[in-house]
Amino acid sequence: MTANEFENRLSTSMKVWREDQRLGIWLRISIEESSLIPLAVSQGFWFHHCGGEYILLCNWLPGGKPASRLPPSPSHYIGVAGFILNSRNEILMVQEKSGPAAGIGLWKLPGGLCDVGEDIHNG
């Protein structure tokens, strides 16, 4: 793929992802295609991490890097949830308004992820 083809495809994809209200976009570029990195950076991507043969870039579409909810480079997250059972043996379940399970009809326990550096008991 030429640099012009990549730039055009990425620009078109960015428009579609915004229209689809995508949040985080990951872009893996191999070492052989490393000349394409500046083109991705010019469209708002930044470095996330790299391996010996690739670099992984990311873009947080709703608001840029400071507002990003993408995880930092290889790490872990701690999830918390509440289990609430009432006197009629009913369990409280919720549906996400945003996030990976939003809009697909999935019911789950109320909860989410702890923020980076947040103590688990505060989550």
C-alpha cells in the first residue's frame, strides 16, 4: 500500500468511526510499514507501545488524549461490581449506556473499572 492510499483509507475510516461513535481506535503498524507512522500521527494517533516488529498507536475519538479511557501500555485493570438481592430474591441488573456492552442488550451487575491508582475499596 502506498502512503497516499494509506492516508486516504485512514481518513475515510476515521470519518466512519466517528459517525459510528467509536471511542478508542488501535492501529498496529509493522516495522516494514514504519514510514506510515507520521501519517497516522497527523490524524490524531499517538504511541501506545511497541514490540520488536511493530508499533501500536491509538486514538481516543471523543476528546483527544487527555480524556482517553484507553488503558496505559500493557497493564491491568481491576473491575468492581455490586451484587444486590432484594427481599423477593430479585437481583439488580443494569445495561450500559456507553462502553463495549452499550446498545447490544446485555444485562450485567452494576459496576465498572477502578481508575488507575484508585484503591479497590474506593472503586
